[in-house]
Amino acid sequence: MKTIFKTLASLIFISTSAIAQPETYTLQQSIELALTNNLQLKQTDLQAQSSTVNLKQARANLLPGVSANIGHGSNQGRSIDPFTNAYANKNIDYANYSLNGGITLFSGLILRNQLKQNSYALEASKMDLQQAKENLALDVILAYFQILNNQDQLNQAELQVDVTSKQVERSKLLSKEGVIAPAQLSDLMGQLANDELSVINSRNRFDASRIAMAGLMNVEYNRDFKIEPLSPDALKPADYIGPDKIYSLALQQLAQIRGAALRTESAKKAVHAARGNLYPQITLNSNIFSNYSSAAQTSRMISSEDLPGSDYVELNGNKLPVISTQRSFENRRIAYNSQIRNNYSSSVSIGIRMPLFNASRVRNQISLAKIDLNSTQLTEESTRLQLKQAVDLAWFNITASSNKVEILTRQVASFSQSFRAAEARFNAGAGTVVDYTIAKNNLDQANINLINARYEYLLRSKILDYYEGKLSF
């Protein structure tokens, strides 16, 4: 029994350890998980599926409509015999079978234009889905870089604490020996508290960015959630074409622009479909019918006999009786299947419906369709304008980010040299704690600014890749 218990305990420990192991995600894995699990993207996909169903229905509207009707009933008392159309005062069971079909031969091209309208709408929905995927992928990339940025800032903050802690320990020894004033030790301990507070804030931002990433991927957040760092090549500056060329590429490749153009084409077909209601509609209809009645009977002669009747004729003064043939008949109900076969009938007809007056309903529908068309055209034009502004802004931002990285790199080098000199003077007793603290704070802030600037440049570069169509996932 103890052996079994130990075995179970070991299995539970192993499985728990396996679950608790930190899971590390690459950038590609993060994007793929988000595309698979994100709920907003699934909602957009459902909208595209609805457009697919609408297109199927528009195609089906071109096909003939066929319907079958079956009716069984029973009449009591005085009613019309469906077999003879005569009144009868008895119980009659009846049945009707019919098959009806119809097809629209001409309807002012309404059905054709509705088919094209829904076809463009479906393609626009696909572009919306593609745009949602690209936006989600870009959001994941930005969140991924934000985690790396916060992680580097956390590492920098912990490094600051380590450096300040060493100085505090050194100053405590010097203070005991009376080499430095107690105020210098207090200043350093205050600086250490500031550095420790920076660690707390950096860790909080780091955890918040990981939670945001888990939300985009729609996975349960784990405190051991990790991502793989980027290779050094990913942080190197890249050469980009000018904003005008980027804008031209975006017009051709960006799903948002293509979707807006497709919706404009769909709105045009909606106007044509509305105008079709001004024309006559021609339909071809056919019908097959048969019925049954329990009152239906057939008569069969069973005998024939010549018998004298009460009438007579005079011939040469003699009264001669009139001989007439007397026939006997047997009535039988007609079988169900026989009636269905015998009562078969069919018809074919062509109908023309001409709109004469409908309270201006069609005219108003056309006007509303034109308004929708103007709205989609304005939306398309606005989308192009917003894209041009976004591309220009992205170009200015990446140019500024590149210059910022270059300047901050030089600043870090300069402040590093100043800090080393201030630290050497402070350790030698020639410098004050104020000079040391100022030099250290300048270097720490420059390092943080450089980290932010590098990731800002990386983010800006991915936005330009998005506009150029280079954002692969």
C-alpha cells in the first residue's frame, strides 16, 4: 500500500512540475496563438461566414422555386364533392396533391445585380478578416516588444540597485571608521531606496505587459510566462524606401484599402438592383395536380332484360305494350391509386407584373441606395487620406527614432565616462556624494532612455513593414 501511495505521489509531483514549468513563446508562436484563439478575430470571421451565406442565397435565387402540397381531410354533412363538384349530404374523405414550380425569366436584372452585390460584399468581408489578422499580428508584435523593453528596463533597474548597494555597504564601513560624514551615508541610502522603487515600478510594468500579451493570445496567464529575446540582427537599423513609395505599396496591398474599394463596388450594384424594380417582371409557372374523394364511384352493368312496360301503342285497333330494356348496375368505389392516376392534370403559365404605382417606394429605395453609395465612396476616400497621413507620420516617427538612438548612444557613452570619473573621485574621497549621485542618475536615465529609444525604433520599423506588406505571419 505504501508503495502504491509513493508511486501516486511521485506521478502527481511530476505532472505538477510539468505544468508549472515556464512556457517560453517565440514571436511566431505568439502570433499564431493569437490568430487561433483571439475572440475578436473569431467574431470577425463569423461576419465573413454570414457574407458567404448571403452570397449562396443570392445564387440560389436564380434557380427555379419548386413546392409540393399534400392535403387530407374529411367533411361531414352538406358539402361539395371534390370529385363531381355536386352537393352531397354525407361524410366525404378527400385528398389533394399538387406540385408547383416557378422561375423568374426577367426582373430588371435585380437578381444578377444582387448576386454581384453580395459577391463584392463577401470579398470585402474577407478583406476585413485579413485586416483584422494583420492588426492583431501587429498588436502582438508591439506587445512582444513592449515585454522585451520592460524586461530590459527591469534588468537596468536591478543593475542600478546592485551598484548603489555596493556603494552603501562601502560607505557603512567608512562611516564606522569616521572617514565620511553620516549625511553622505544617508544620501546614498536614500538613493538606494529610489533605485529599489524603480525596480518595483519596472517589475509592475513588466508583469502588466505580459498579462496584456496573454490576453491577446487568449491563454491563461502564468507568472512564469516568458518570451524569447530577439536576435541582435533584429535591432539593427534597416533601409526604407521613401514615404511616397510606401504609400503606393500600401494602396495595392493593404486589406483595409481593398476592402473599402470592394464595398464601393457592392454599393454600386445595390443601386442597379434597386433600379430593376422599375421594370416589368416576367415569370414562368407550372402546376401538376391530382385529387381523391371517397364519394367517387363507378357503375358496372350486371344484367340486361327486355320487359313490357305500362306504356302501349295502338296498331290496327290493338293495344300493344312497349318493350323496354331494363339494366341492373353495381356501384363500386374507385380505388385511391386509380383516382390519383385518373385525376391528373397540369398547367403552364407565363405571368407579367408591371409596376404602375407603389407610392414612390421604388424611387425612394433607389435614392437610399445612392446615398449608401456616396457614403461608401466618402469612406473609401477618407481611408486613403488617413492611410497617407499614417504613412507620413510613420516615416517621420522612424526618422526621429533613428536620430534619437544615435544621440542617446553618444549620451550613454559620455555619461558612462563621467560616472566612472565621479565614482573614482568618490571612492578616493575627493568627490562628494552629490556629485556621485548626479553622475549615476544621469547615466541610469540615459540607459533607460536608450532602451526605450531602441525598442521605439523597432516598433516604428514594424509599422512601416506593415504598410509595405512585409508583415508576415
